[in-house]
Amino acid sequence: MRALWEVIMSGLIKMMKTLSLIQVRIGIIFFTCLSAAVSAENRTAVIVVEHWPPWEIARDTKKEQVTEGLAVELIRILADRLDISIELKNAPWGRAQHMIKTGQADVIPMIIKNAEREADMLFTVPVYKDRLLFAYSTDKFETFEWQRWEDLRPYKVGITRGYNYVSEITVKEDVYFEMVTTDKMNILKLLHGRVDVIPLYYVSAIAMFKEIPGHEKLRFAEKPLATKVFRLGISKKSFLAEKIDEINKTLQEMQNDGTFKKILGEYYLE
């Protein structure tokens, strides 16, 4: 009888040890999953920016550290409503696109949707619409207007690398153009008579003019090249890609509740 009792007790002890081991393993799996979930929720979204008033503004002398601007404020409020952290990372246009493509960055603000960019990013609902206009200097023209591309044949057109409009202009065989890397360089060339007209987005142009001596000479042609829709671009490799519906819903709420109007101020369009 004693021997049978010892066998039963031994079996019970082994069973309890087995159950304890299973419970420990389940606990480890549970806390690992919980930790991963918390970690994912607490990830910081990297926003690639570059000095581009009024959307992204750097106050340092070299204009290399963006800290404010309309797009920056909009993204900060969006991130707060989504309960995520953000980090602003300064990068020139070419590097910014590479960072989005490789997943080193999560968001690029105020970007125009096209087929090439759709390969690497998702696009939010519209954030802003702006007119693309030809700017000219009154040192060159008393007034400048155009209706057709053929009207530009006598002139030297300055364009800025990276913009969506570049592919539209560079295929015009009869239009002579020169390309630079920033709008500011183009504006300075225009003021010094090295190009005759340059395409600029109206809102950003007005903000940039304030930083450039002699901008009082600059005017805009009335006819726009186009009206373009700006959005937020989300890297397809970003953790935010899975939140695109939530992001769009929140942006729409910000539009409806007056947040956009408050942020954009004089630039707000109904």
C-alpha cells in the first residue's frame, strides 16, 4: 500500500512540475507579446524636413535645423491625436526620398502624389492645394503673361530639381530650361537676370521672398501652370502604413473642426 502511495505522489509531483513549466512558458510568451505591442505603440515617427517656408522653417543661420512651420505644426497636432511621438530629421530632397524608400523615415510632408512615388509611399487625403505660377522680375518685364508653352520659346526657364512639375517642363522640346537644386537658388538667378521666369508654388514663394533682398521686384504671371494637391507621404515600410485609415480620419476631423483653419491662418483655403 505504501509503495502504491509513493507512486501516486511521485506522479502528482511530476504533473505539478509539468504544469508549472507550461505556465511559465505561457507567461513568457504573453509578456513578450505584450512588450512587443507596447514597443510598437511607442515607436517614434521620423519626419523628414527641409527649410521650405512657410511649411518647414529653420531659424538657425545655416537653415539646417527645421523646428517650426505650418506643416510641422499640423503634424505635431496630428501625432498628438494619434498618440505617437515624432522626430524631425533634416534632409535635402534627394536624401529624404531615399530615406522614405528604405524605411529610414516614416513621413515626408507636403508632397504631391504621382505614379513614381506611389511605388514607395502611401498618400493621405489632401492637406492643401496651391497654384504653380511663373515668377518674373520687373527688371526684365514690365509685365509677363503666357497662354501656351510656345510662348516660352524666347525665354530661359529656371526649374528646381525634385518637383513634380519638372517632368512636365523637361519634355517640352522648344523650352530652354536650367535646373538648380533649391527654389532659393532659382529666385536669386531670377533677380540677377540669369533666367527669365521660374515656376514657384505661390504660398511657399511668398514666404521665401521675405528672406531675400530685392524680392520687391518679383511678380507672378496670372495664368497658373497647374493647381497641385499636397499631402503627407507615408513610407510603405513604416509602422504608420498600417494606420493610414486612422491618419486620414484624423486629418479629416482636423479639417472639419477648424484646426486646419487655425494653423494655416492667412493661407487657409475653403
